[in-house]
Amino acid sequence: MTRLQHFGWFLARGFGPHGWGHPYLRWNHRWTEPALYQDSARTLEQAGFDLLIIEDAPSLGSAETIDLRVRHAFGGPKHDPLLLAPYLFAATRHLGVVPTVNPAAYLPYTAARQFATLQHLSGHRLGLNVVTDTGSARHFSSAPQLGHDAAYDRAEEWLGGIRDLWRSWGTGALVVDEESGVYADGTRLDATRHRGEYYDFDGPLNAIPFTDGEPAIVSPGGSGRGLSFAGHNSDVQLALAPLDEASIRAYRGRIHDAAVAAGRDASDIKILFAIQPVLVSSPEEADRLVAASADPSEEALVAIARKQSSDLETDLTGLDLDKPLDRSIFSEHVSEGSIKRLLGKHDADAPLRTVLAAHARLGRLKDGTGFVGTADEFADRIEELGTWGNDGVLLWGDLHPVTVHRVLDDLVPILRRRGILREEYVDGGLQANLRAF
């Protein structure tokens, strides 16, 4: 049975050089100015999307991989998405904006105050994509880099402390009574003394409480510790998993179990699977693209190796393509999930050439082997996901207006005709629209 699903856009390139390496660079949009992003944000809102998540990496990476990351602008430069958010709020009325934030980069009190300010300025449309990237640690202090699970422990303490500060204004603390001249009752504010493993700070917060909920928390982690973090804290889970029924139901089950174990309802977390479709005008064109990708050239493999090197902060370009990948080349901060996504369905003995070729090959929407197809075929796929209990989809791509329109121009009318995509928003900000269905 067809039902509404939530839709978001994952800005995979972050606040960086949009259009670089593509013909549409000649549209002459300036990636350092807000107009490009405001244009696309308005389009996403017109389309009925719930939220825009902006990827970020504060670091250019290790000394060994900096050149790989910046030479083709795969991993940098990137400007701060938190400072882009107000421009996007100003251009829209309903769209949730979710910049990526790293707990290592923000002291809890400063973070709580800045995020509270944006939540009020936006009409309660702020979200926070909380990541635990430890590769950036050297930029923020001289403390030793944390391991994977410890970074999640710190993030949990950080977020818990921020929420305590947001809630440090108790019921009745904000009075705003013109007749008596009383603005607030200081006896109802909580001192919020926090003494933890990673942070020490005091409250109360110098920002007023929220009227329509706290900023929505988004998390992308797929490890056991990452899923536990989501179960305790998240309103939205950015999901990466094979899009077959068994995998989707299993993944959703793990998230729901984590939520219930944390004393929450399974429905408290909206799970959105990230998809990067290649939409074309006809089934014949889709078949042609898939056939052309079956035997990738050496140049195509090198290009994929460059991008994977940037994402993994590990140089793959100098490795022997005909030998298996030596996992010892990855630093501790490279997650197991990232390595698994590189390997895909191949085992550790597969030559690197085979692994990279799998990333170059395209598959068809109609048979479930990939994401090349028509807008109708993609709508079929989304509708099928809904029959498996799916909450929604994150479309994955840059935010260049050409990209956004290529994906949405034909797709949005089809989704609305089928009753999958919302026609209007509810009042109350991002949290209210996430809870609307």
C-alpha cells in the first residue's frame, strides 16, 4: 500500500567547490557565495523535502593524503556548513537544515548556545549531523587521538551535556510578563554542574528554552557502537545498506532494537536510506549506460582510486591493482564500515582492480542491480521500499542547481501522483514535520 515517505538531500560534497570537474561548472555559480545553495534549498522546499544534510570534514587529512584530497577537490577545500545554515534558513520557510558537527571542535557550552541561537532564528528547523571523525583531532588540541568507540563515548557525553544546558531553564523560568515587568524567574534555572570524563562545565545556559522542540539529531554510524549512539540520541539515522528487503528489514531492526534498549519507542527514529540515482529519459538509455560501464577503462579505475583515497584518507593510487588490498595500510580512525563499503561484496583476497571495477560498474533500477533508470522506475523502487516499512530516502549528490533539477524535475510529479511525497508542511519546525507521518 502506498504511503508517504520522508525525503532529504545529502550534500555529499559539503560546502566545497560545486561543479568542479563537471561541464556545468560553466554555469559560473560561485561556490563560496550563498546564492548557489539558496537556489537549491528553495527547490528542495518546493519539492516537499524534510531536510538538507550538509556533509563536512574539518580537516584536509593526513600529510600523506592532502594532495590527493585537494588536487581534484574530492576532500577539500570545505568551508564551515554551520555558518552556511543561516543563509539557507533565510531563503526558506519549512526546510530543515542539518550541518555536520564534530564534538571535538565545539566545547559543550559554546555549542549549546550557538545551536540554540540557530534553532530560534530558523523557526526550529535546525538539525545536527553528529559525526565522530577522529582524524581531525590534531586541529583542536594536543590530546591523543581517541579510538573509534571512545570517540562515540565522548560524543554521547557532549550531546548529553548540551541537552542538559538546553533544559537548564525549568518550567516557568521564562515569564515574559509585561504587567509585572518580570522577564524570567532565576530561581527556576538549573546550575547544571557537569563533571565528566571528557568535559567539565557549568550552566545555566544564557539562551531561552525552545517552543517547538530541540534541534533534530542525525547520525550516520553503522558500527555496533554507532547504532547504540543512534538508539540513545538520534531522531534521524542516515543509513547505508544494500537495498534488498532482507537487508533493509535487518538494518531497521537493529536501529529499532537500539532505541528500545535505550528506553525509547522504535518510531522515535526515522531511518532514511541514502541513494544516488542516475535518472535518464528512457529504459533504452539506461541499458546503454549500464552496458558501457561493464568494462571500465584504466583511467576510470584510477579516478575511482583517487576518490576512494580521499574518502578513506589512505593513498590507494600507488598500489598494485592486481594484488589484494592490504588492510594494514588503513589508520585506526578509518572505520570498518568505510573499508567494507570499499570492498563491497568482495572478500579480502580479491585484487584491487576487481574491487575498483565494481565501483565503476552501473546497475539497473528495474532489476535491483543498481540505480540507473527512469524517474518512473526510481519511483517504483521507492514505493517498494515503503512496502518494507521504510521511513524515507536521502538523495545523495552535490547541491548544484543543475544536479538538483536533473534528479527532481521529472521525479517530484511522479512521486506526488503516487502519494509518496508530501504536498505541504505542518507548523512546528523540523521535529514536527518528521513526526507528521
